[in-house]
Amino acid sequence: MTDKPTPGKTTIAPDVLLTIAKMAAVGVEGVSRLAQIPGGFDRLFRRGAHDGIQMTVEDDAVYIDLYIVLKSDVNVRATSRNIQQQVARAVSEMVGMEVGHVNIHIEDIDYAEDKA
């Protein structure tokens, strides 16, 4: 058998990582939506700040901060852990990158208003 050279390389756009993280997070039961990232002027220059996600890639590892709004009547700790696991798994399986951390910031709780 002869070794054939690799035909080329694959490049993943940062927006792909953001989309994967977002879809994995909102797919977790108990998550209402992503929240707007609080903070000052520098958040405007971070990738994904408008999506409720801050993400950096260093040394082939992805570091993710998610700003989440949960539904009412959920266990915050269990839901947060589930989000961390699902987002890390999705990024790892879909793009093969190591996930350094997934930090969860609970920004609000959605309480359904009674319709009377």
C-alpha cells in the first residue's frame, strides 16, 4: 500500500463554531433562549457577543461562555451541567476540536404570564 498525500486542508469559520454552540445550548430542555451579553464597550468587539456567546480559540482548544435565559421551574444546576455537556459534545464531535471550558451565565428566568 502506498501513502497518498492529503488532498488539502479543512478550514472552519468561527461562525460555524458559534452556530454549533448556539444550537446545542438552545436544544437543552429548560433553556428559553440565549441572553444578550452584559458588559461594557469591549463586548462589541468580541465574536458572537450579539448571540449570547463569547468564544475564543487558543492552541486548538475552544473556550466558550454562554449567557442563558432559562424557563421557570427548572433545576438551574442540572440544566447548566446539561448545557455544558451538550455544547462540549457537539463541538467535539462535529469539528473534532478540544473544548477547554464551557462557562454558563444564567442571566434571567422566563416566567410565563397568565393569560386571563
